[in-house]
Amino acid sequence: MNDTRSPIPSLRELGTDLLVVTPLRRLLTLAYPFLWCVAYFVFAVFDYWLLAVGCLVVLSFVTYGSTSHDLVHRNLGLSRRTNDWLLCIIELLTIRSGHAYQAAHLHHHARFPAVDDIESTAARRSFLGAIVEGFAFQTRIWLWALRNAEHKRPWIICEVAAGFAIMAVAVIALPFSPIPLIYVALMKMGTWIIPLATSYLPHDPQGADELSHTRAFRGMVASIVAVQHLYHLEHHLFPAVPHANWPLLAKRLDPHLAKAGVKPVVFWF
């Protein structure tokens, strides 16, 4: 008789400790976006612009890829109300709608690689097409979420309005200081890379099953470039695991992925 069991064990078999976030880790995860935002203004005031711009690069990374991502999946052990407010506020630091992101991303997990998965549009395009997609990505997410996420619509409308208000304040403040407007401009410009990094590179819509729809990455080079955020296949398999535990999840999954014939992408070493 054929063994039809999945080669991937359940989360219970891998260890439910993977769901645990320590209080210190939770505090740091939630604090990082605010610290990097404040650091930008401090460095900008003292004309350390290279450091200021670097802070915004990190801010964009720790929000969309780490803190906001955990809040989207409600992985930090917070109450729903607290989680909603933090998702709203932290994503507004980058002039984005947290609840539009949440609606699109959870739909992505439920539907990929279906054509109605708005988040994976870039994965179905060329490399250049994925880059071009980045310039309209946030607007497309907003519009899609307003149409399709009725239960989140009040949050999304308020977040979009707040985003425009932040941009307006930055323009009004220009005669006094260019720092807020530069902040807004850099944050908006920085969103171009999101579809390339989170959709085009880690996904393969032509894959035969869930183990080939999303790529596994390994190696020191990939780890450094992705700052330990290279575990996209692992995240798709177990989205309830917070980002801080992805390396441990990957370590436990590795023998099972190898047995299933998954060949990780490795850049040189």
C-alpha cells in the first residue's frame, strides 16, 4: 500500500515551542520600528545623512519583513485590539496601511498561486516587470483591500487618510525643515523593492505543489543578504511561527525537506 502521508511533519511534531516569543523578544520586536524612526530624525538634524538614510532602510525592513509581518499573522501573543493598533501605528511609520497589508498577505497565504492573489502579481512577471510593479504596489494593495476586505475597511480608510495627512504635514513643514518631507519621500520610494524581494524572488507560481511554489534558501551569503529572513518556504508551511523562530524552524525542517527532494537555493556558499 502506498504511503500518502505528507513528508512534512505537523507543528506539534516539530515542537510547539516554536510558537513561543519571550517577553524581551516581543518588546524588542515592537520597539525596533520606533527606535529606527527616531534615529533617522536625530541623524538628520545633525546632518549625518548617510546614517539617516540607512535608518530608513532598516525601518522599512524591520516593519514589512519582521514586526509588521508578525502583527499581520498575530504571532506575538497580543490581544486583538492591541495587535490591531500596533499594526496600524507601526505601518504608518512607513506611510503604509497595516490592515491593507494584513488583508492582502493573509489572502496570499490562502490563495497562492491563484491569479486573484494580489500580493504575488510580481511573481508572475519578469525581473524588470517585478521592479516596475513596485512603483504601484502599495496603491494596488490599498485598492484591492478596500474592495475585498470589508471587515477591515474602516481601519484601511483611516490608515490611508492618516498616510495622506502625514504627507501633507511634511509638505507644510517644508519652509521650516526639509527633514520630514525627505523622510516621506524616501519611505515612499523605498516601497519599490517590496514585490521584488517578497514576491518575485521567493516564489515560483509554476511549481507543482506547496514545496515547490516557494523557494527554500540556504547558505551564508543568502543569510547575510536577507538578514536571517530567508526562510520563506518555512513561513508558508508554518505561518503561525514568529519571525524570530524561523532559523530554528528551518533547522528542524531541513531533514524533512531533504527527504521530500527540496533543493535549496544557495548563492556560492
